[in-house]
Amino acid sequence: MLRKKIGWKFDNTYSNLSQSMFSKLNPTPVKTPELVLFNHNLSKEIDLDFSQIDNKELALIFSGNQLPEGSESIAQAYAGHQFGHFTILGDGRALTIGEHLDKNKNRYDIQFKGSGKTPYSRNADGRAALGPMLREYIISESMHCLGVPTTRSLAVTKTGEDVIRETILKGAILTRIASSHIRVGTFQYALISKNKNDLKTLFDYTLKRHYPNIKKSETPAIDLLKIVLERQINLICNWMRVGFIHGVMNTDNMTISGETIDYGPCAFMDKYDPATVFSSIDHQGRYSYFNQPRIALWNLERFAESLLPLIANDNKEGIKFVKEVLKEFPEKYKKKSLEMMKKKLGIVGDDHKDEQLITELLSWMYQNKADYTNTFCFLMNEYESKNEIYKNKQFILWKKKWEDRITLNQNSLEKSFEIMRSVNPLVIPRNHLVEEALDLATQQDNLNKVNELLKVLKNPYNRNSKTSDYQSMPLTDEKYVTYCGT
């Protein structure tokens, strides 16, 4: 019945892999589910129609208490290097209830996060708290609107049950949408599986699902490595463009599709500092803002290791092939990063002083604790700052050099502003504003600030009546800390 009304079209292919790669089980029923947020725009985009479904029934569906016809819940197994240390993992509090096809045959994993214990939960409870689930909803939808490849959020549902962390918190389940949840860590797990066919089966499945154009290649494993490398460079450049810090770039959080996944200890940088870290457990700065490209390469090296048996019979020969691919990362990233920064400054064409101009601005921002996002807004005349730093003599001299550079290659200020406005957001999910919205939602059951925040973040490149309010920086220099939520 639900299938007819809503339009679910499940075609669950991951469960055709070896049973060592996943476990079949249903979500643990919850006490009194209550819908908190629902993404109607996203549901329409993937050809689901919930117009005839009331909030009570939506809560039953998106808590897992009433699974749609055709669903087939699985927890995926995977491994991962967490802060550099290898661990056997898996979906400890998540279940993919099925793969939904839209009318264009695009395939989406529908996943519940916080749906109860699985065989991979270890000592955890398999549940999630309302605050972190609302936070993932806000940040992932913001990333999508910023033009960053990402998993997305369809719904948040309260469970009516408590979750015990440092304190007692309200329980919730997030429904996440992804083109798949295949990770570098999935390949690492398949590599060490007792079933020797798992790696090849997973590889073939990944090609069929994501990259069918390389199936007939003479070197498909090398080609996959090349594609994932390009996708990760694109992803990290997008993160750097908007000042996003993922915070937990373990290999189990790096997707083969090139989407951002797992919004745990992530946040957006306010004042520019390349060493910025938000995660409560990242004491060495491994996943700091400026270290993200280096870690992406480190993760790609682990992915390449997993592919070695598919590349050549002799490991030494395989290593030689992957080294040829991986050695291209630094130059490719540098080129893409330079292109990205030039767009942020509206620079057209090439000049041998471009890198120096960019470096001088970033150095000035760091020395003067300038806000990363607002500085580019100021250059576009989209930020009315009372901050005296923009009257700083060093900045004024730099700005004159920048304006002179813009006029090269028959460019105009108007054209530069057009380029800049396409890549420089006026608003981002400011950490203090996100926390203010979450506090109201979790402590007072007041979603007004969450909904207002989502509305503003929906069009981050366009000014509206609330833009100036959401450009505000935190009033204190107190260090912002985020947690993984488990």
C-alpha cells in the first residue's frame, strides 16, 4: 500500500554480494516516534510523493517502525584507518533499508542512522542523539546548496527514548540519502576477507554501479584509482573553497563516489587559520583544514593497496603502476586549488604573480585573524564590516595589487564579481548560529531557528533580508569543539 502511495521503487543489489560483506537485520523498533524535520524538496527530487502521508505515518516510516514494501535492511561491513590505525568496523548504528531508483534510474541508498544495535556496534548502543542528527541534516543540506558533493538528509525523527552519553539526551534517527555507501574502508575489508572472491566481486559491483564506462578497459583497477583520485581532488578543493573542515577523514569516511559522508566532528572555519581543528579527539591536528589534501592522498594510497591484487599478479609490479597514478596527485591538486582560489578572487587568465597574490592574502588573513568567508564577501562589496582590519594599510596595498591584476586580460571588475559570486558564499553554517539553533531545538523543542537557518542556507550565494545576521562572527574567541556523537 505504501509503495503505491509514495512511489518507492526498491532494487536492492548490495545484498547480492557475499554475505561476509553485510548483515541482514531490521531496525530496532522505537517507543514513540515523532517527525522533527522532513525534506520535501529532496523527496520530490528522487521521485517520492509523501503528499498523502501525515506526520504520524511519516514518523512510523522514518523511525523504522513501519518499513516500506520492498525494503531490505542491511548493515554494511567495512574496515578503516582511524587516525592512522587500522580497525575492523561496520555500520554500528546505521542500516541501509534499500536502494531506491528514481524515474531516470538514478540509484540512492536510503539509510537510517541511529536505528539500533548491529553486529558491528561493538560496545555501543546503536542509537543517536537528536542534536547531532539535526546537525548532520543542517550541514549536509548546506553543503549540497553550496555545490559540494555530499550525502543528503531526508528526515529526522525523535524516538521518544533517551540516549546516554556524557549526559542524558533525546534519541533520534536521521534518514540519509547517498549514491552509495561504498568506501575505501569497504575495499580494505574485502581485501582481508576470508572469502577470497570478495574483493573482485566488490570491484565489479562498484564499476557496474558507479563507473560502467571503464568495465571494458584493459586496466579497470588502475582506471578506478584514477577516477577516485580526480573525484577526491575535486571534493577537497570544494571543502577548502568554503572553509569546511571534515574532522574525521578516516578511510571508512572516504567514499568511492566522491561524496562527503559522515558529519560528525565537522565545522566551518571562521577566522582563517590553516591549523584549525574542531574535533575533540584530534589532538595532533591530523585532520586540520590545511592537512586535508595530504590526508586525501594518504587515504588514496590505502585504496591503491587494496586494489593491488586486481592490478597485477606480482605486488612489486602493481606498486609500480599505482605509484605512477598517485604521484600525479600533488600537481593535479595544486592546479585545481589554484584555479579555485583564482575564481574566489575573480582572476581571469594566467599571470606568474597569481600564486604570490593569493599567498599574500591568506598570510594577511592569518596574521590579522580575518574571517575567511567574510573577507571574500568584503572584496565583492557583500559585507558591511565594522572591523577595522579592512582599513589596515597592508590590506589596502594588497587590495590595490588585486584590483590591478583584475584588469589584465581585458577583464572588468563586473566580470570578476560575477565569477566571485558564483563560488564565494555569503553565508555558511556559522558554528555559533548552528549551536544556538540546536540548543533551542533540543532543550525547548523550538525548531524556529533551525528552520530559519535552513531557509537562509538554501541560497548561500544570494542576498536576502537575513544575510547580514548570518554573516556575524562569534562574540568570543572561545575554541569551538565538536564530537563524533557515539
